[in-house]
Amino acid sequence: MLRFLWPILMMFGPQLGPRIVKFVRALYRLHRDSRVNLLIKLLIPLALVYAVFPVDLVRDRIPYGLGRYDDLIILGLAVWLFWNLCPRAVVREHMGDPPPPRPEDEDPDSVVDGQARPTDESDDQRGS
């Protein structure tokens, strides 16, 4: 079996290796970022605890390998959920992607300059 996987690994390894390293680094940085919700951060540690815990929810005797690979499935789902529930701007920042273009950068002539100041509702009632 390894004899068949080796050429595939050699073909896709140089392309996938840096991407996997970048993804794992981004996961680590997202996990340590204070802008990510604590409940979202608990997904991966809980999946790791489930993988280490000796009692499985899915028995090993279930056919098609679901029982044997349920730990990997749960861990994969936890990583996928963590990645998709993190704020998009924070994910982009940790992946090193540029921010999305702003309308004023594309067409500066269509932007109207102005000023704003915060007001209280009590100011609005006094003026009437």
C-alpha cells in the first residue's frame, strides 16, 4: 500500500506541505486570539479529549470503519466548525490574506467626505 502512496506523496507533497503548515499556524494563532469566542475555542480541545477518552460513543464493531475512525471524524468536524465559526476578518488576518477592497479605494470620486459626531437621545429631545 505504501508503494502506491509514495508517488502521490512525492507529487503533491511540495504543493500541500506549505499550505498545511500555514493552516496549522493559523489554527494555533486563532486559538490564542482574544477576538475569537471562548466557546468556539473549546471545540478542538473537547474533540482531543474525546479522541483520548477510552469510551467511544460509536462502537468499533460498526461496519465501514465508522467505529474505528470516529475519533478522526469528530476531530475533523471540530476543526472545520472552528475554522468556519471564527470571524472572517480575523481568519484572513492570520492567514496573511489582504483585506477585501474598499469601495473608496476602487472609485474615490464616488465617495462623499463628511463628519460625524455622537449624540445622545436627550440632545434630540431638547432640540424639538
